[in-house]
Amino acid sequence: MKKRSFFIGLIVLGGMTGACSNNTKTEESNPIMEVADDPETVKANEKALKELEEQQRLEAASSTSMKIDKEVHDFGKIMTGSENQCTFTVTNTGDKPLILSDVKASCGCTTPSKPEGPIAPGKSDKIEVGFKPNGPGASEKTITITANTNPRITVVKVKADVQ
């Protein structure tokens, strides 16, 4: 009986000691909280959270399928610095709304714009692409489309012979 009381006393005392040391630690400065106050870190964390939420929203949405009218748009011969436009038509071939969550270009000289809302089953919308090449030579740029499809990523291209 004395042994059991002794061990119970040690456990209670150990728990109290641990609780006291934990209280002391919360009063000390927390390097994680100090880093979170840095505006650049806060922005990076907010961006990462937004991307994660978008990914979760896509995963929660039912997957569908899409068809794009062409894989490559060839501008042919164009001049350096000229402003060129093309359109990729996206059709929802599935039975759930198609959500294009992101459309990114591989280079700053290429500027795609995506439809803002979902594309209903059987309907189409457009991805407009601006292309303003910086220098002469053969040029090929990719546009990466992220959507609630399988696979999630689809890549189309624009190319030109820049004079």
C-alpha cells in the first residue's frame, strides 16, 4: 500500500512539475510567432493556404472531362515585339461542372486568361492567350491548365517563327 501511495505521489508531483515547466515555456518568446509577424512570411503563408484551399475545393468537386479544340497554335512568322492573340476553346465533355482553377504560361511574354466561372456540361468557353515575343528565332511557350479533370493538368502550346 505504501508503494502504491509513493508511486501515485510521484505521478502527481511529476505532473505538477511538468505543468509548471510548460507554463514557463509559454511565457518565453516563441520563434515561430516571431517569424509569422514578418510580412513576407505572412504573405507566403496566406498564398500557400489559398492554394491548399483551392486544391481541396477541386478535390471536393466531382471530376469531369474536357476537350480542347487544339493542342498547339502556330502563329507562323511574326515580328519581335508584335502583339498576337489566339484562343483555345475548352468544352466540358463530362456530366459535372468544369472548373478551370488555374491557367499559367511558361513565360512572361505569354498571357493567358481563363474563364472565371464553371463551364456547364456540354458547354464551351475560351482561354484567350496573348503572345508578345521578345527576340528572334523559333519560339514555343506552354500554357498549363489545372482543372477538376483526370489528369488535373493539361498543357497546350503556342509557337512562332519570330523575325
